[in-house]
Amino acid sequence: MLLRRGDWQRAETVLVEALRGEPGDHRKQGRLLALATLAELRLRQGRLEEAAALLEGIADDAAVAQHVRVGIRRGEVERARAILDRGRGLLDRPDALVLDVELALARRDMKAAADAAGSLATCAAELDRDDLRATSAYAAGWLAVERDEPAEAGSLLARAVAGFSELGYPLDEARARLALARSLALGGSPLAVDEARRARDAFEALGAKADADEAASVLRHLGVAGRSTVRVDRGSLTAREREVLQLIAEGLSNAEIARRLVISQKTAEHHVSRVLAKLGVRSRAEAAAHAVREGYGH
């Protein structure tokens, strides 16, 4: 739930704590679950190779969904499908159907995607679950986008955005919103830019780097600036400024930064001002979003 509700910092704290200590036999299963969930968090953050590294020591059948999604993002679609087929019985039916849709779309098999989306809609109705209804609308909306049916796509994706918003699932909502922006662009609506910007801002606030990059690409395609802030390479900040940026991301005040780095508060204020100026941002919150997005401290 922490992952879906966007509380990723707290989720990481819980997971890292679960992985501390010696992995005795009595803790082995819990450790595998923590590793698999941490891999899922890294996938949400767009840190694909870190997710893959975490999964190296976990058999496919112990983390089916994560292995499948790593395969899809690496373009190893047939391998991902083989993993899902072998481990399908270990997944809840709705989770398997969601992966079926993702795989079919990755393979450009629109018939298979439509069949899986239809099954997912039926499952959502049978189980009477709001999250599945929103996910089903999102899947069907994506299919309509792929079929160049902007009116149908817009209706379905607006429903998905509203559903995920009501549930408090910010990443899902932002992804649905970006898909909605695509559907609006297909129909020539000027509202596409507004929706894409809202999606981008949500991704950046979460620290979902790959999704933010995708939203920026959509915005550039629509003829506007892709990023909300100026991107700064690690090398353009001094070592001390990188330390300060990391502490800003942790939520420390200037006084707390001064104590942590054993410097005067005035010097800390100077460093913070320099960091904000170099990043081209207006607030500490925007700087923190940049830090998470760019992976400072990792």
C-alpha cells in the first residue's frame, strides 16, 4: 500500500529495515519478499538495472511479476511471457491479467491485449473492486489509443484518472493522465498539454524518473518544454553541493544541514541558495524532487 500510495521514502525505510541482519532460514521467505518488493519500488522509480540486480538472487517463481516487468522494460518480451506462463499459478488472477495486457501491448498483439482487457473488466465486476475497475479502464483506454480511437480512449482514461485519484494511487493516476494526454493529442485537443504537464509534475514529485522522461518526451512532441526545471548533471554541482542537495531531499532545514555538515548556518544557507540557483528551481521542494529523480546519494 505504501508503494501504491506514493509514500516511497517510508516504503524504502521499511524494506531496508526488513533486510537487516543475517538471513537465517526462519527469515528467508520474508527476506525474499522484501527483496522482490524493493525491486518493485525500483521499477516504479525507473531504476531498471537496480531492480534487475535485486532480482538476480530470486527465482522467477518467487517474484513473477517483477521478473516479467523487468523483461518487458528490457525488450525481452518472449522471455517475460515464458516466465509469466510458468508462474501464472502463483499470481492472483487479476495480477496475471494485468501482466497479460502489458505483455500483449509490448508485443503489439492487439487482439490478445483486447482479450486480456476484457477478462480484466469481467474480473473487476465479479470481485467488485474499485482498483480493478480503474485498472481495467486504463488498459482499455490504452488499447483505444493504440487503435487511434481518441473519443473512446478519452472517455475510458478520464474514468481511470478519476478512479485512481479517488483511491489515492498517484503513480497510477499520473500514468493514466499521460495516456489521456496522448488521446487528447490524437483528437487535436489543446488540453493535451495541460494533462501531460500535470502527469510530468506528478512523476517528478514522486521520483519516477523513467515516467517523467516519457512525459517530457510527450510534451516536446506537443511543441512545448519537456521539463519543469533545468536538468543539471552531477558534475555541475560541487561535492559539497551534492551533499547539501541530498540533505534537502531528506527534508532537513538549513540549521539541521549546518549541524550535519559541521558548518555555520550562514554557510549552509549559502550552499542551499547555490544549489537552487544551479538547478534553476524556486523552492526546496522542487530541489528535492530533482534529487530523487536524478538519484543523488545512490
